[in-house]
Amino acid sequence: MTMDRIPQAPQQPPPDRTSPSEQQFDSTPTDTNSPAEPPRSSDEPTVFSSGYLIFRRRGTLQFLLMKHAERWDLPKGHLDPGETKQQAALRELKEETGLDPNQLWTDPAFAYSHRYWVARRSSPGTQSLKELTIYLGFLQYDGDIQCTEHLGYQWWNWNPPHAIQSQTIDPLLQSIAAYLPNAPETRAILGLA
């Protein structure tokens, strides 16, 4: 089953706190005026989205990815007006998986940030800088996944390194693998202590 996503205009979110462990990855090419590249709108992000990487323990530690027609992805989406990044991430999690945010423990010190260029809907032929923020959560008790915007989902065993999707998923998983040895509370909650 697939459903069309309602297009949303890019929104400028209100200021949001950044945790000390936030990872920054800027995939901006150094030559932004290359004739092969579409014109770019700004060196600052104008499109914002956020989501979650959810873990659960079923004998082994597992994480959730959602299936698109051509790739695996996270439950995530654009910020609505007035939302913080974390509020949007929780809303998107509920909308795309049916999971109740009350089922979730969120790591208070982890936020992964990734910037990349996307085609502008409002100005064809140009690009906008998008900032994606992903939070780390642990499903405290099981719930049924209800796919509303994806073809399906899969729980993947946590066994780094992973090679799933090179633009976003793999760098996120590498960042989490580097973070966990120095995060005793998170390791304990995930059952890795």
C-alpha cells in the first residue's frame, strides 16, 4: 500500500537547542557555482525535517527502517509551522508508524544533523539546503507498526558496520556506533551495558 504525501512548503523553524553531542555532516560541494549544478538558494538551510531512529530489544538489539519503493528510510518529515525539531520528529513517528510517543524513551544527549541540497518545489531548477535532524529512541514496549506513507518496514539487527543507504542511513548508524561507547545511560537502556 502506498499513499501520496501532501506537499508541504519549506518552513523556517523557531530556534531549537542543540545538544553537545550533535553530529554535523555538511555534504556541500566546495564548488557551488559549477555549471552542472542547479542554482542554489542559500548557504543556510531553508528546508527542515526531523525524525527518529528507533531501537527495540527482541533477544537482540534491532532498529526500525521504513521501506520506500527504491530505498530504506527513517520515519521523518518536514516541520510544521511553530514546531520544534523534536516535536516534528515525534509527530512524524506517530503519523508514519502508528507508534505512540509515550512508548518511547528518547536519548537526551543525541541529535544527528545532516545537511544536503534538494530541488526546490517553489522554484524549479534551483536547490535549497535541507537540514535533517534525527533523534535516538528506544521502544519501551512493543506496538503494532501501521504503515501510512511507506510500502512496509523492517526491524534490522544492530550489528555495525551497516551498508544500507549511503546518503543518510549509513552515516547515522556510524555516528550512533561512535556515540554509544561514551553513553553509559543509553547503553544500559539499550541493553548493551
